Amino acid sequence: MELNFAVQKKLDKFFLDMDFVIKGDRIGIFGPSGCGKSTLVGLIAGLHHPDRGHILINGQAVFDSTEKVNIPVEHRRIGMVFQRPHLFPHLSVKANLLYGYKRCAPGERKITLENLLDVLQIGDLLHRGVNNLSGGEKQRVAIGRAVLSNPRMLILDEPLSALDDSLKFQIIPFLKKSCEVFSIPYLFISHSLTEMRIMTERVLNVVDGRVSGQMTAEELAREVMGKGPTPYVNLLHLNRPRRRDGMSAYRWGDSEFLISGDGRDEALYELSSTDIILFKRHPEAISARNLLKCHVSEMFEMGNRVGVVLMCGGEKLVAVIMKETVNDMDIKEGVEVYAAIKATAFRELG
Amino acid sequence: MATLLSLPFGFAVAYIMTYKKFRGMVVLDVLVNLPLTLPPVVVGYLLLLLLGQNGLIGKWVLQPLGIRLIFSWKAAVIATSVVGFPLMVRSIRTGMETIDKQLIQASRTLGAGWLDTIITVIMPLSFRGVLAGSILMFARGLGEFGATIIVAGNIPGVTQTIPLAIYEYVSSPSGDVMAMSLCLVSITISVIVLVFHEWLGRRMVRVD
């Protein structure tokens, strides 16, 4: 998908002025609350009317003030999932799901109800009223309703921010899977860096109604964490653990992580970059249960610290050390180091 | 009949006042609510001036079409409609204001045009307001006296409403029994309407 956006819009005291072209199927829009993210997606979806400018999706104008083009919201085929599910309370789950499908031109109906029920696992909810669903079920139905309208793209406007942590990480796989299986490109809006890194490839950083930069989710993480007090956090997707001495052993590239506790079959772990201790030589004895032999592939500045990207058996890990430590240990790109990590340093998300 | 006739207009005006932003909103608001604050006799007199043979509408619109409204049952319907209209609009508007705006946005992004959204989302979700507005207007219409007697008169069998008939019977020396009978009819109608309103309201809560 290619999104070409150059729009000015004044809303009371807020002024949005953005000009960008972004390509990708998993695009993120990142920024603090009130920076204009939701206004931006409202303009793309057609819920707000720009003062001037143009919006092109894959080369087709949905709005152009000079050419007098303004495709009505119902004809833009842009599905939306909101912060809260916003299911129609007077309709059943099935009627909610089919609301957009029935209004989609027959030639555009590539996703059917049967396909969707498999992916979202909501088959047993079909005949229930929407007021009898749990928070997670409601959000899955809301995702299904938007997907089943067979949109050319989806706008996910902070769809996880109203959910608690455990529910959030239950919904993410459904969200990702439905977009992947049905090949729907999406714009994902959030102020959460973790969500941005999980859900997106390229990210627009929005500040005060303007785009301050365009980067990969990883670059954004390095930039934001470099400026803030929170150290860089590694996100690790791990699966199929073996149980060993009361711990879970997860395969990770050519290596293995020993993590305390009974980990899930499919798990997402956080590992703080400051919880990784580097050794220039193999330490003879160490209490940490994980010792990985790595190569330094890249180094980047993070304020008064340095991020060290470690390549371990085809996988990447970022450790953060003080600038003085770099000189003391003579760490540079290409050198071999050992990374020690305690089994208790991993934090499971969700 | 006044309630049924006013319903589409009441819904349209409530929709405009809830969802549309435009200059002159205050003027519309005042115009709609004016009959609520004006004495009904004043409303009746203004209608008489407007719809009468020399009135703006009476002379230029109704007469060329051969329509005569004043002192007919149609005038009673119009008077009742005008007097009860603000109550209906207020109730429907209150119902519409409780609908989450993002439900409407969701409907539009799912491919529904504005008319489709009104029919499939706004109407069902504001139904309670519509119902309450209709009942209020019906009740107001049942008691309407001042405006009706001015524009429709008090012609038995043609424009005489229950309150007008009661007034007439009370004024005549032997009309007490008939006046009391009509009072009982009024009470019966009111009770039936209120019970129906309550039953429908409870039924809707169960469906929710």
C-alpha cells in the first residue's frame, strides 16, 4: 500500500499540517495523546473534511481539493477498529459481523463469514447479543466486523488501549492473523512503543499535528528509548519450550534461553538491555543461567550510553552499556563478546 | 393523528438539531420551542392569522389549491401538532444524544450511507426517545384546548375535542353526567397509553 497525504486542517485551536508519502502493509502512526493521530486517520477515512490538500491511496485520490474530489466515507472502503468495540447494541453478533459485508459490492466480497469465524474463533458467539460478550470477545467481533466489510485497508485506531495487559496480548495475535490471512494492509495508531514494535514495520512519528519523521519500528524504539529514562527493551517471540529444572528452555536461533517459571507455548518476553552483562572473555564461573557467545554487529548512541547490537546465532539482541565501558572493554563492531542474562530477567507479556 | 403526522417532521428536526452544525441553529431552536412557552391561545391566534383566508399561507397557498383549513378537523390536528411538537422534538433529541457518535462513524466506515445509517442505527437506538416523545405529544394533544378552540372552533361532530366537549357540558346546567363520562373516557385513554408505554419500555430493556 502507498499512502500519499498532504493536508491542512484546522480544528478549533488545533492545526494539522502533514505532508508525507509512506509505503508498506503494516504502517504505524505513533505519537503522544492529542498530537493529531486520530484526526489524521479521520481525514483518511473521510470522517473529517480537510481544509485543503490531497489524500491518495495506491495512486487513487480519495480527496483532492484542487480536483474537487471527495469520495464519501461509505465508498472509501476503509475499515476501522476503534479504541472501544462500538458494536451495534441492537443487533446480534452475526448481524454486527454482516453489517459491512452486506453493504460491500458482491464483486468485492473476497472474505466470507466462514473464513473469518475460523481465524477469529468466534463461531460460538454468532447468535448471542453483543451485551453478553466479554471485553476480549467484543473486540474480536469488532475486528471481524471491519475485516468482513472487505476493506482495501484497515485503520486500527488504538484498538488495544482500552484493554488490560493480559487481554491486549490475547487480542494481538487475532489482529495480526486476520490482517495477514486476508492480506489487508493497515494503519495502526498507538502511543505505546511496545504495540508499535509488535504490530508495524514502518512508523510515522507525529508531534503537534506534524510528522516529525518516518522510520522503522526498531529505529523508533532506539530513538524514543535513547531520549527517555527507560532503557531499551528487547522483545522476544519464543515458542515451544522444554521444561528443565523448573525452568522453560526456549530455542532462540542457534542458542537457547533458560527462563524461570512455566512459559507458554507461544510467548512474548521483554528483556531489558540493561539486564545483559557483557564479558570480553568466557567467564569461568557465573551465576546467570544464560551465557551466549555473540558478535557485535552495530553500535549506536543512546544519550550518555551506547547500544550494542549483538548477533547470536542469527538473532539480534541489544545490550546497553556506559560510554566509558566501551573504551574499557575495547568493544567495537566485529568483536566477539559473551552476554550473560539471568533466568529471572525475562518478563512475559500478557 | 397529530402525533403520527408530526413524527417524521419531529424526527427530522431532532436529527438536524443533534447532528448538524450550522448558523441559525439558535433560531431553529427558538422556533421549535416557542409553542412550549407561548400561551396556547396565542399559538392558536397566530395560526389563525397564518392559515386564515387573508393569512400568508391561507391566501397564497391554500386558496389557490382550494383548501380550507380553518374551522375544520384538519385545523384541530394542526393546532395540536404545533403545540405538542416541541415536546416530541425534545424527547427524540434526548434519545439521539445518547447514541455514541462512534457507532455512527462505525456504520459509515462499514459502507452505510447517511440515510442507511439513520434507518439502521439512529432510528432503532433512539426508539425510546421517539416513543416517549410520541406519548408526551399524544398526552399534550389530549388536553389541548386554547389553540384548538381558536383555529378549529367547537363544532360538535366536526372539531369538538374531548376537552372542548367537557367545557361545553360543564357550562350547561344538565351536562354534569356527560362531563363526568368524558372525564372517565379521558382517564381510560391516558391509562391505556401509559400502560402501553411502560410495557413497550420494559420489553425493550429485555431485548437489550
